[in-house]
Amino acid sequence: MARDDAARLKILLNHWVEHNQEHAEEFTEWALKAKTAGKARVHDDMMKAVKQMRGANEALLAALDGLKEG
């Protein structure tokens, strides 16, 4: 991988992780609102999405570590 590509990918990976974290926080907030409104299933499904997003972030962070290793 070209040096420029690796540098850009590092920036993108960091951005994607941060972006996913922001979405996960927002999903959690709205899931709690759904639960309060008596929509337990909506809450549960949204929290599944949060869990999957956190899993995606783990994979993205592993990819970032792989870039650092060279």
C-alpha cells in the first residue's frame, strides 16, 4: 500500500470509529425513549444495532492497529 493511501486510510478509520460511536450514543438515547414509550421490542432491536456497531468498531480498530504494525 502506498504511503499516501495508508495515511488516508488511518484518517478514515479514525473518522469511521468516531462516527460510529456518535451514532451508537444516539441510537441508545432513542432506544431508551422508545422503551419509555412502551416500545420494548423497538428498544431491544435498536440496542442490537448498538452492539453490532460496537463490534464493527472493534474490527475497525483492529484494522487501524494493523496499519500501525506496518
